[in-house]
Amino acid sequence: MPAAMGLQTNFIPKGKQKTEYIEQANQMRNILNKQRSTVLEGSFGNEKNHYLLQKSRARTQDTDICWIFFGMMTANISIIAQRMQNADAYARAA
């Protein structure tokens, strides 16, 4: 898909590439990967603080995994609910 549609990828193109292109593509790929990992780590940090995941209270590994799973589900549900509430408010204002 063309980049004009707002989609970007980090895939390495097939075939032989120019040296300048390879260096520039590697730099861009590294910047994008670092930014994505920073956003992901920040998301986990927020969820740990807001959904009681900073210290697991589980006694077995299975219940620990369940605790984390339900904490992440709660975080996702609250984000979806907030988006739905914002959409309703926007629709009423229009």
C-alpha cells in the first residue's frame, strides 16, 4: 500500500539496494522501533500504577498470570468506555 494512505511499515525491501538507502532505512527503522517500544513500556507503566499491577498478590504462577490478564483487560475496557463516551458527547454536540 502506498504511504499516502497513512500506512507505514518497517519491512526490509527485497532485492539489492543502494548503500545510502540502506543506511537511511536502518536509521529510520531504529528510530521507529525505539519510539514504539517507549510507548508500549509507558502503557505498561500506567497500567501497573492504575490497575494494581505493581505488586502481584498471587501465590502461584497461574493466578499471577490471571491477575495480570484481568488487570490488562480492565485497562482496555476503561479506554474503550472512555472513547465511547467521547463519541456520544461529540454526536450530541453535532
